[in-house]
Amino acid sequence: MMHRILTYWTAALLFILAPVCLHAADFVSEQRFGDENEIILTYPAAIDKTVAQNPARYTVFEEADPDIRLEIQKIDVSDDGRKVSLLFKESLNTAKTHVVSVRGDDGREIEGIQVKKSYLGYLLSILISALLVNNFVFTKYLGLCVFFGTSKRKTTAKGMGVVFTIVMVVSALMSWFFYQFILIPYDLNFLQIVVFIGLVSLTVQAVDTILRKVNPILFNSFGVFLVLVIANCVIIAVPLIMASNNYNFAETFMLSLGAGGGFLLALYLMSSVRERLDLANIPPTFKGLPIAFIVAGQFAMAFLGFSGLQLF
């Protein structure tokens, strides 16, 4: 009796799922970017090559610009009929999400197939962007007061860079927590700057107290610049960027780590040059800050070479 009931239920289930199974090939199981002008669609089963190579079957656009349709130059289908490569006339901006609509054999259209980079690659791109491509000191010109004040010696520069990165990461993660669970739920977004500055002040005060006890020599070398970290443009910019882009926890961590690492890199490069400048024959008019500004401008021009860099 039980066996007969199970047989009836299995038959009924197959009858219900039959239409889905018949059209399983119409659905895309995987989508990703290929070369700079390629999107690869993978189907769970082989599809008709003649139908798959029809450009009118596909509609592709960037998610931010749905009215601008991308022109397909060529369509290649793999030998097993499961992979379809869409080749476009122009290179794709893989930093942005693309949307592909595919029309099935029966005229049905699958809307909203999103094609974007792998999430790990996206996180690494945030890190590299804040570290090199959009370095906060050399491309955005933020935090120059602390930058010029603590870049005279490499030991001081490395210490400030490490402390700055720690403060940056801790304050940014605390800001994310307050923003997501307090400011947004209670509609207090207008208090962003006040709350973020308060969290940065709390973090700097903690670092100040710990550093005073652990390494008094390094603490004395920082002087007033450790306190100035509270109002540093870089350390305030990171939580504001996090809020405007609605980053999650991992994305906020990578942004803050990249910004802090970029500041450490800028300090170390600048301090290495300024130590050599002390031994150079420089006209008296240019000694001190004037030559430091000139060197910083040259570093900024060099960092422009990273513009448009995309590794992932």
C-alpha cells in the first residue's frame, strides 16, 4: 500500500515538473566576464546553436544605464552547445554590473541576469583602488598636514603609518556598525559626520593611551600630529565613502585597510626622499616645506600612472 502511494506521488511530481525540465535549457546556470569585450553564458544543457547565435536573442546593457544597449559583434558557441560567448564591439567596463536578457525558443524572456566580477575580485579591487589607484594623499590630496609633519624620518613615518592604519580600520568598522544598526534604522543619517568624528576621537584616545605606555619614544616623536589624526580628512573620508556606497562589513574593511596602507606607503616614500634631501645641495629658498611640496607633486604625477588600473 505504501509503495503504491509513493508511486502515485512520484508520478504527480514528475507531471508537475515536466514543463520545467523541458525548458531547462532556456535558463542560464552561470554567467561571467571573459576577455575585455566578452561575456560568457553557461547553460545546464546543450542548446540549439542556430538559435544561440542569433544576436536578436540577447539584450545587454550596464545596470546603471539601461537605455544604452551594447552592440554584439559576434557570438561563439562551444562544441558541446552549453557555453555561449557574446563578443562586443567595444571593451566592457567590468567594474560595473551588466544585465543580460535572453529570449528563449518559445519567446519567453529571462530578465535580470546580472554579470559581475567575482566577489573576492571585487573586494581586492576596492583594496587596490584605495591603496594605489585612488591614493588619498597623492590623488585626492587629503591628510596633508599629518603627511608633511611626520614624513621627515622613516622611523617616524612607519610608526605613524601603522598607527594610522589601525585607527582607520577600527574607526571605520565601528562607524559601519553604528551606521547600519543605529543611524539607518532610526533615520539619523544627518548625524553621520558628528558620530563618525566621535568614534574616531574615541579610537585615537585609546591608541594615545596605549602608545604612551608601550612606546613613549615613538609617542613623543609624533608630537601633536597624533591628536590631529582625529580631524584628518582621510580618516573621516573613509566612513563617509562607506555610507554613500552602502558598503557591507567586508567591503568597509578592505576600503579602510587600503586607505591606511596607502597613507603608510605615501609616508614611507616621502620620508625616504626627505632623508636624502637633507644631504643634497638645495638652494636655501627651497629648503624645508617648499622642496617637500615639489617632491609631493612629483609623486602625485607618478601615481597618475595607476589611473584606470584594473587587475580583477
